[in-house]
Amino acid sequence: MAPKKAKKKEGASSNVFAMFEQSQIQEFKEAFTIMDQNRDGFIDKNDLRDTFAALGRLNVSNEELDDMLKEASGPINFTVFLTMFGEKLKGTDPEETILNAFKIFDPEGKGFLKGDEIKYNLMSQADKFTEAEVNQMFTNFPLDVSGNLDYKNLCYVITHGEDKEQD
């Protein structure tokens, strides 16, 4: 007779582990461990403040930290941490949907877009991006030497969380 996993108290939350590949779970665990500054198994306000300080941001307000903590359903242990990431990523469109959106601007199917054209479109259409937001995207996804954006790799990173070349 198979064990009744669904009856366990953590059964509902353990489903979050199925949302991610083992390598992703390990990366989240490493991030959690880095953030859990006092090593008590929970991320609290002091852990968040220390994490921000380690990243060079010293002026984080108590209100901002409280707002972050309120996003969790309770104390933030690793399972809650992973669940929060799962919830944030749940609304992400499938890779094919995102690719199809970029392909509108790439009728020849080259797999890249001219940086200045994508910047113009992002800043002038629909939910307009600010110049700072576009520049941040180009910082995270630099243009190649010809000034092109590899949107296929960008879509992969959005949906898988890591660069294809790093696989």
C-alpha cells in the first residue's frame, strides 16, 4: 500500500517543490541561506535589513521591511520562501507566448531585435516603459556588438531563470 502523502500536514505546501527543477530549488536554498543571516531557519526583519546592508543599501525603512514580510502567510521558512517565489512566477507567460510577442517585431525570424527599435517601442507603446527601465533591461541583457537584443535568450531567462549558455 502506497504511503498517504496527501494526508501529511505539509502535503499542500510540498507541491511547490514540484514547480521547480532540483537545480532551481538548490539555488533558492542557497539564496535563502544567504538571507537567513542569523541561521535560525527563518527570514525575519533583521535578516532582511542585514541582506540589504550586504548589498550596499543601508537606508531601508521599517515600513518597507514590514511590507515585504506581510507578503508571506506567516514566518518565512524555506518552504514559505519557495512558495512565495512560486506565486510570483505563476503569472509568467509560457516561453512560447513571450517569444511570439517578440516575433511580431521580427518578421524574418532572426531571433534578435535592434536595440534602438525595441527601446522606442517599449517606451512609446501600451504600458510604456521608462528610460530607466529599458536601460535596466539592457544592463541585465546587454545588446551585442551590433546593437541587437537576443530576445530568444531573454525569453528563456524570463521563463527558466538562467542563461541558456550556462546550462
